Amino acid sequence: MHILSVHNYYQVRGGEDVSSEAEENMLREMNHTVGVYKKHNDEIKNLSGFKISQKTIWSRQSYREIQQYITTHHPDLIHVQNFFPIISPSIYYAAQSLKIPIVQTLRNYRLLCPNGLFFRAGRVCEDCLHKPIPYPGIIHACYRESRLATTVTASMLVAHRALKTWSKQVSIYITLTEFARQKFIEGGFPPDKIVTKPNFVHPDPGVGSGAGGYALFVGRLSVEKGLDTLLTAWQQLQTPIPLKIVGDGPLAEQVKAIAATNPAVEWLGRKAMPEVHHLMGEARFLVFPSQWYETFGRVAVEAFAKGTPVIAAKIGAIAELVTHNHTGFHFQPGDPQDLARVVQSVLQQPDKLAAMRHTVRHEYETKYTAPQNYARLMDIYHQVLAAAPAIR
């Protein structure tokens, strides 16, 4: 099979970028031809506001280049990972004009919410979910803290809702969890066009010992990731356990300042993936304190692969991935007292935590390996290609 993978990279590399590349590499390993059409948000630095808005709503360049690729290479289908903001939905129409079906992975909530997170002012926000025009997002400057940038994003959403782009131009949508699927259905997407397929971890990083004697956070240092909750909880622990924090982001200075005053907190900054996996494997548990819905929770699945249980906020997709008292423990999102309570309880049950390492490793082996993911992806692709003549 020949697949064209389309992805718009973010300025700060994240889970969407990693997962997209992992999927492409998996397909190549299985002897498929994978072409790539990539753009990077660094290009925005060289564009005027007018040019950015033009590209976001309808990029003529992307339309031409996708048509050219199809004409030259004849892919069987196009798999869109992310088109926002530079590539734009124009690529759907380029594919449709040449009878090539589209698969779209929904890796964030951008098609329902201007900032893609359902998160504003430190809390979950669904103000735009049921509105034909997402004006609350404009009022609150939800995208890049700019009313102009949010207006451009909202205009893209409104224009393509009016054109019925989301319902007519895409053959199948993939969500990473059932929670995300239900949220898109609630937002008006056709249920029969949305299937679920999780992310995966490949190659298998191998099981760790869990003997490091520390807790671990890995991710973007930002409010929606629950850093405030995490740091406050660690100040309240009656029996401190060392906390290692891996990552970078807007709250880096705050994390650095707390690490300088609290000997139980250590900020390690960014680390290469092999080192991150090693840290995961030696951690007693990973903390996933996110305060937004998430669409998946790749870090949690990486921890499962290393045999490390996860203490997770009971919210969105991560609450679906982590089963309380089975593969980890839940706490109330945004509640540092509850997180501290759960951590204290876990520390008092070392035998249970050790036994849980086998359970979480089994969870990885049965749900999140490359062979299982590949089989599911092929089912989706074959479903799309079987229906393609009717679509055309």
C-alpha cells in the first residue's frame, strides 16, 4: 500500500509529532510505501498576519502540492495527522478532486475548540462546543492569547462547517480513546465515521526495576498539564518521596524555583527518549496530573511498557487509560490535597505497588504494541479503500 502522511509540526515538539512519526515508521517496517507532506510552525515567523490567516483557512500552496504528489506518486490513501495551521483543509479538496480517500486522526480538539484543548483560565471549558460560531474563544483570546489569531482559527472552523468539509471530505476519523470519540460525536461529527485506535510504543523499551525510589513527571511544563497541582501536592506530603520532573515549557521558571527550595523536587529539563524511558523504568510510579481532557496520554502508556504504575487525574482520556487500583490510581483533577492523599496511601502499600508492575506491563503487551496497532490500522485502511468506489 502507498500512504501519504500529512502532518503540521508544532514549534515545541510534543506527543502528536512523536506518535505521527511512530505510525509512519511502523508502516515502513511492514513494507508499505509512506510518503510525507510536512510543514513546521516555525514558518509562521516569516509570514504576515494576513498570509497566516489565508493559509489557515485555505492554503493554495498545499492544495497544489498535494495534487502534484497524487498525480506523480498515486497513493492509495492520504492519512492526515494534523493540518493546522499552515497546511489547511484545502488538502481534503485536493484529494477529493483526484478521487483519493482521506483518513484523519483527531489528535486534539481543534475542530471543536479554537485552542484545541477545551481548557481556559485553569479549568475545563466547553463554551464553544455547541456553538456554530465559536465566539467565546474569540472573546477570551483562547488561541495564542490573541483575539486576531483566535478569530482566524474560528473563521477556519466556521467556513469549513458551512462547506460541510468535516462531514463530506473525510472518509474515516480516528480518535485515540472512546472518551475523545464521544466528545466529537457530542460536537456533531457523524458517529459512523469515527473509529478508535490508540497510540502505541515501539520498539518495546523493556521492563524497568522500579527500584529508583522516586516519583516521576514527564511532559510539557504548563498549567493544563497540572504542574501547579503537582508542585503544591509535593509541598504537602507528610512522607516526602523524591520527585523528578522531565520536560520544559512556560512554567519552567516556577519549577526551577521550587526545585531550588524543596530538596524533594528535582528538575531535569528535557531528556532524550532513551533516558526518559530509563527514568520511567526505575521510578516507583509516574504522576499524570493533567487538568484538561487529553486525547490520549502517551506518557502513561510508555510507563506501562516499563512496568511502572501511574497516578492519574480522573479526567478525560487518561482516566480511561489508567484503571483505578489496577494499573494505577486516580485522584481528583486540580486537587493537590487529594493527590497528596493518594501518594501517601500508595507509599504505605509497597507490596501492592510492586505487584501492580506486572499488571501494567501486561496492559502494555495486550493493548499498546506495534503488531496490535498495525492490525487495527490495516482494518481501518481496508475499510476506507473498500468504500472508496462508492465515495468517488
